[in-house]
Amino acid sequence: MDAVTPKGQAQAGVEGHSHVVRPAEMEWQKTSFAGCEAKPLYFDPKTGIATLLMKFEPGAVLPDHEHVLVEQTYVISGKLVDKEGAAEGLTVGPGEFVWREPGSRHVAWTPEGGLMVAMFQIPNKFYSKDGRVTDQHGRDWDEIWGQIGLGRG
């Protein structure tokens, strides 16, 4: 299997069977978005499937993006608010879970900051004002992810 989880003390388990990840022992990683950091709990580079622990500073914004396949988010603390899009004003608070349908597009923000677990079937498409469509790392989405079969949604 090509999926990866953090190496070293932050991971234990049985190779080829089960993998225990210890987020408390991991460092937060910067993202392309100001005020947003992540701890990757699971990532498969061949498919883009990922589970992330995400931390947001107050006022952090995830810019215009599309959920190509289903995205799921569980809010541990703070609030996740749709700032723009079809569900503008939708607020997900602590202990609540939201899943987004394939093709849904919005701008999200965390007015008071927050901690969340997010699960992606494939990375989101982020739409830049200059017309580029990128993944969360600023790479051309079609070039990196466009070849993956999307029939798993």
C-alpha cells in the first residue's frame, strides 16, 4: 500500500494491518492559507484520499474552492462558516459534522478559529483570481489529480 502516515514516534501499529497515529506528538504543518495549519493523519498520494487534523486561527479563510468528491468535516472546537456560496451563512459548530456533495463550491472561514478533522476523497480545487485552478499546495489541479478516476464518489 502506498498510503503514508507520519513516521517515528507519532506512529505505531502492525505493518500491513493497522496504523496508530499520535497527533499530539506531531508538529503542525503550515498550509498555503494564512492562519491554517494541518497534521496529516492519512494520505494516499495515488488517489488523493486524506484525513487531516486542521487548526485555524481566528478569521482564517479558505478561499474559493470546489469539493470534487465528497468532503467530510467534524468540528472539535470553534466554528466553520460558509462565507460565500450556495450555503452562505451555514455554520457548523463544536460536536457537529458536515459533509459536502461533489461539485459544491464555497469560501469558508473560522471567525473564532477552530480545530477540525477533515476527510477528503481527493484534494479540493482552489480557484485563483488569476484563473488558475490549483490544489491546496498551489499546484495545477488537472496536472496532479486530473488523471485519477473520479467514479468513486
